[in-house]
Amino acid sequence: GFHIGAMGTFILTFFAPSTPGRVWMVLGVWVVAFFFIYYGLFRYFMRRRALRLGLRDPTDWDDPMAPALMSAALFLVVVAIIAYAVVTSSLPKKGAWKRTLPKSPQPGI
């Protein structure tokens, strides 16, 4: 969940403040992120309950579709961010691509 939310924060730092709909895109991404965070917490408590009650049937504690749903949500968020960048013709803000390595004191090295 937090990985998806980090993509929302990426939108805030990467796209210029004048980009239309930027805040709505971030809010949408964070809604998806919090859904998976709380869903994971819900499943944790379901497994905890199953362990305490000694339930052995996997339907009481296992969700085989969860990894596929999480992967699909991550894929859709990435596609939505790329589509958003293309549709709004967004360029990185000034300074978004700064070089982080120190420059060599000798030219050509």
C-alpha cells in the first residue's frame, strides 16, 4: 500500500504545481494506497482470529486473489501516471533531474 502511496508523492514532486488536476491525481492514488493498507490490516486480523480459534480451512484465513489485486492496482496506477503525464504534456519541474554525483576535478574524467 505504501509503495502505491509513494507514487502519489512522486506526482507532487515531479510535476509542476501548475499541472491541471495534479492534486486530484494524488488523492486518487492515495485512496487506492489506503484501501490496500486497510485491506491488509483486515486480513491480518482474520488470520489472527483463525489461529486463535484453531480454524484449519484456508477459506477462513487465506485470500488467493490478494496478490493479483495488488499487482493489478500497482499496474493501473503506473499506467494512470504515465497517461496523466502524456495528456497534460507535463515536463519535470526545474531541478528535478539534478546530478547527485560530485563532478570530477579533472576535465574528461
